Amino acid sequence: MSGGADPLHALSGAYALDALDPAEHEAFARHLASCPLCVQEVREFSATAARLGSAVALAPPPAMRAAVLARIDTVRQQPPVRRGIVALRRRALPLALAACLALATALGAATLWQREQAREADRAVHDLRELTGVLTAPDARTVTGRSVSGARAAVVVSAARDRAAFLGAGLPAAPDGKTYQLWFADDGVMRPAGLVAGGGATLLSGPVGRATAVGLTLEPAGGSAQPTSRPLVLLALAAGPGR
């Protein structure tokens, strides 16, 4: 909250939520014209309220308006409350608590988002290092071929690292709702090895193990546990130590 002895400082939250009566609204609007701190608080309260409102917005039931109008004449008005600093503070306290709760919620969500972004960045850096390690490994072996559409494809394998990388050039864009998926072939049994996000090089998921080939298929978006189509290309891996 803003500092100062003027009790109007305590009404920034209520003003942002349009919770002031006409007299208080008019008094605070005049105060706002000469108080930059309250201007900033009103802006922040309004932004927070908008974010929270959009996050939990639900369409009211069709019968709600009729029910409210039918009962409005039966609701007794609240008696007038005592004006002054004490009354303002009583109103400001729950608003301040609500604002603190909203801020804590927003900060918590931002922290979780930042942590997830950091984890994704760490995974991306790790995969990039693994990919670079495979491509530049002293024992790297490369097999090449072409897909049924004529696109060039290559697989680089490092037995020492027990990892492989796929390189494709000229692959057409996957149709809507489809994605390219890589597979290790273990004596004819296909094992998922990750999705091809785009052009360039892709690090295959999991170890090479005793795989005898690497295949590429077109699968539903998100990938499949087993191939649902014939391989677009199947590259036989050269025999190496331990395989």
C-alpha cells in the first residue's frame, strides 16, 4: 500500500474493483489525479483482477438473471456505516489480504513456469551436447539412404556412447495431424526412438543396444507405441562391437 496519512490511499484496491460508493469514487478520483503511487497501485490491482477473472471465468446459468431479479426486492439494505479512517481501514484490510493472496498466486504460478522453462532449457542443452558428442565421436559410423519420396536420410551411430542421431534433408512437411517418428529395429521388432521435430539432426531417444536398423514412419501427432504405417526409410546399421 502507498504511504502517507491521507486515508484515501487505502482505497486504491476498492477503486480498481469498482467497489466504492459514488461519493468515495469521486473523492478518490480527485485524489488519483495528484498521487502517482495510487495510480500505479490501481494499475497493478486492475491487471491482477483481470488475469484472475479470465482464469476462472464461467458463463452464468441462463436462469441466474431471472432469479436475481425475482429476489432483489426481498433483500434488506445494509445500514449506513460510520465514515472515517477506521471504516476505511476495515474495508482496506480484506482488500489488502485479497491483493496479497492474488499476488502470491501470480508469483507462485510465475515461479512454477520459470522452473519448467529452466528444466526444458536444461534438457535441450543436455540433448544438444549428446547430439554433438555422437556426431563428433571418434568411433562414429554413418549409413545413408533415401526415403520413398526421395528425401536424403542418414544415421550416425557411436557404439562407445551407445547413441545415434538421425539427419534428414528434403523431407516434406508432415500433413496436419501427423508427425515423423523414428524407430530402432531390434531384429524386426520396432522400438520407439523419438519424433523428428524439423529439419537438421535429431538425437534418437534411448540407447542403440543391439538394434540392427533405424526406421522412419509417419504417425499420428504425438507418436505411436507401434508403427501404424510402413517405414518411409529403413537404414541398416553397420555391425560394430557388442552388436
